[in-house]
Amino acid sequence: MRLRPISSNGTIRSAATSTFGYDAFYGVEVGQTYVLEVTSKRFTFANPTRVLSLQDTLTVVDFTAQPQ
């Protein structure tokens, strides 16, 4: 799986998740709004994007995968 936070100015950061689905992003600014997008070669997602207004450290965002 791959998660991509996209800032309101279009800057894209990318990180691959671990086998357990955990990841971390560095260099994203507090006070900004991001679109978080998940993609996978093996799974689909009913809601593959989320809009997040980052106000502090964000620890959990869940995406539910479905096999293709």
C-alpha cells in the first residue's frame, strides 16, 4: 500500500506502509489541510481519500481495504 499526503498547494509526500499498515510522514506542517490518498495493487478502498486539517500530531487514520 502507499499513502500520499497532498497539501493544499499541491505538494505531494509519499511513503510505503509496513506489512501491518503502519507508516510515518515527516515534514508535513501543522495548521495545513491535506488530502490523504491510499492506493494498493492488491486491494481497493471504498473511500480512498480523506481530507485532514492537521492541528496537532495525528496518530490514527484508518482505511478499510477490500480484496480486488
